[in-house]
Amino acid sequence: EDEKERTQVTVYFGNVGIHADRDLFEKFNGDATVQMSNRSGTMDMNELIKMLRYLDALPNHITKTEIARAFRSANRDHGGSGSADNDVHELDFKEFLDCMSRLQDLYMNRLNMMGSEHEKAAVLIQRRARGNAARRAVRKKRHEASGV
């Protein structure tokens, strides 16, 4: 009579794919009574960090700052439902799924920002190279006009 809710989300951080479902949540939420009761348990920030470190997402792809931001946002919005609960230090399962989605969004936003910064740098380097080439061409013409 196992009626587990099959809500899940798959998130990617670089080459690390994480299939976040109730099994993963219960494996890392540190609540030994979950297996013996019908309640769903909760996960605190340290347990989330431990899980992400175990799955190689931290520190290679996401930061503790991003984890804290996603944790607080998901907890504040109660997993996207808008109704707040009063345990700001714990995520329930719905909040956990929302937190994982928010982490992926933060990761992707950072990648996009880094990409645009690299593009800007490349454009500046190209402009500088073109400017240097143009100045050399002008100097060469002046030198040829004055000396030859």
C-alpha cells in the first residue's frame, strides 16, 4: 500500500544531472522516522548542502550562496503555492522540488551572465586589435608619404 506521490524534477548543473524525487529527498533528509510513518519529513540547509556535495553539484557547479538563496526563496513561497508555513529552517518535499528548480535557474542565469561577459570581452579585444591594425596602417602611410 505504498502511495508515494510521484512528483519529481530533473535538474542539470553542467554535466551533473539530478533526478530529484521523494526517494532522493528521504535519503538525505536525515529523518529516520520517515520510513516508519506516513509523514513526509523535512530537509534543512545542511542536509541539502550535504546532498548536493554528494551528487558533485557543489562546489563545482553551484555555490553555497546560490543554495542559500534558493532555499530561502522556496521556503518563503512554500514551494510555489504562495501559502507560507512557519518553518523557515526546513523544506518540505514540495519546497525541496521548488528549491531544486530555483537552483537550476540561478545556475543557468550565472552561466548566461558569464557568457555575455565573455562575449563583451571578445568584442573589446577585437576592437582593440582592429584599432591597432588601423593605427599601424595610418603610420605606415604617413611614413611612406614623408620618406619616399
